[in-house]
Amino acid sequence: MAVPFLKWAGGKRQLLPQIRRCVPARFGAYAEPFLGSGAVFFDLVRRGRLPGVPVRLSDTNADLIGTYEALRDDVEAVITRLERLARGHAQDAARHYYEVRDAQFNPVRAGAAGRPSRSSGTRLDLAAAFIYLNRTCYNGLFRTNALGAFNTPLGRHVRPRICDAENLRAVARVLQHPGITLATADYHEVGAWLQAEGFVYFDPPYAPLSRTAHFRAYTAAGFSDDEQHRLRALALSLTARQVHVLLSNSVSPLTRALYESVDIRRAGLRACRVPARRAISTRVSGRSGVKELLVTTLPRRHPLT
């Protein structure tokens, strides 16, 4: 059975027990517009919740979506390339990592940017490099600089599992289902795709807890406070159209103002704080338990804690 093949900052495996309580009993379509590692999507697949349900998986990160597409289209070629990268890492991890990141991945993706007709080989090379870097970088953190170049340093992994061929094949089989669509797209586009009784899970880059807890650089464009307001407006609009909405975020001054309000409750949404653990901080003390916010259209008879 397929499980997420990527590590991802803010991944939702630890919150799955609470998230499962927010999944409606029935829904006619499913959208996940901040795909990341796809933890919720793969959990729905494992639990048999998606047969016959149209699915739209999207993200603004073109490298991420390109990797999913490459696995779907030619998983064996990706595995072959990834095994080669794993052998290089085993010989000299630091040298190999920075060579792949700075001399292969970033230059090739920069040269291929804006070229939908990029060669099949280039797409497969980028996908394998993306998985390799993700499995070996610091905390699975996809971070870009002002020029859009991936710049996360090498992580402190002793023996990282770089190529899980069996799981990659299982992922490919899932993605090949005819009802599943992949798209590089802004999250707002799901508004035109979803109909009443559809279900959407929003997992945006989290609002920072403080000025020193900033991280928005999942893409070069980032995710600003204005985008958080824009997302709230979309959640309210979808709720009014009888779409099942589930949204996760940090418990921060901004998100409390956005979602813990009377107008949110009147609109049919409710917010609940649930325990979580964060692991991006370089300090162990910064990885202690915190609360995260789940916002859902499900009624109060569905307990979250």
C-alpha cells in the first residue's frame, strides 16, 4: 500500500488521527491544493475512501508536481536514476549532495523553467534529483532563495533511505487511476472545480507564531498574510456552496483572528486546537509540543480531541 514518498516540512502524519475525524462520511470529489507529501491523500487511499471519487491534487511548486507526474508516467526510469544517486551519496554524502543540488538540479530546472515541452529525460532526471535531495536535505525542507534556487543544506542523516522502489511503484499505481488529476496551480483554482458535497483539504504554509518563527519560502513567491486572508475568503465561499472544508494552520495571532470568530461560526465553520509537534527548529527546545488549528465544516458532534 502506498505511503508518502517525500519528507515534508509541516507534513501531516502526526495529525492524521484528528484529521480522520474531520473527513465527511460521504463526498463526491476530493481536492488537496497544497499537496506536499500528500499524507492526507495517501491516508484516504489506504482507508478506501476514494474509489470512484474524482481527485484533484495540486500545488504551486512545479518541481513537486513534476515529480508526481514523472512517477506516474515512468516510475522505473525514476527508480533507475534514484538508485544511481543513492550510490553516489553512499560514497561521499556531502560532496555528492552539493554537486547534485548546485551543479545538476538547480541549473537544469532553471534552464527548463517555462518549457512544458521539456524532454522526457530531463523531467525524469529532475524528479529523481528532487526525491534524492528531499530524502537527504535538512528536515525535508523545500526552501528557495530570492532567485528561486533550492538552497536547503545537507541534513544530518546517518543512513537515509533514498530509494524505496517498492513504495514508489505503489505510488505510481495510485496516481495512474483515471480519476486522479495533477496540476501546478494556485490553490484558489479549486473553487471552480469543486461542486456541492465535494471535499477539500487546505494545508497552507503556516502563519508564523512570531517574528522569529518565520518560514514562507516553499516557493519563490512565498505565502503572505494577504494570502492567509485570501484563503479564509475562499473557505467561506466554499462553505456557502455546501462544500466540505477542512483547513489546518498554526495557532497564531493571525489565525486566531481569522478563524476563531463569531462570523466564522455563523458561516458554518468551527475551529479547534489540537496537539502537535514541530520539527523544523534547529534547537531541540523549539521542537516541543504545540497546538495547531483545524478548521472544519463538520458539526460539533464530531469530536476533534
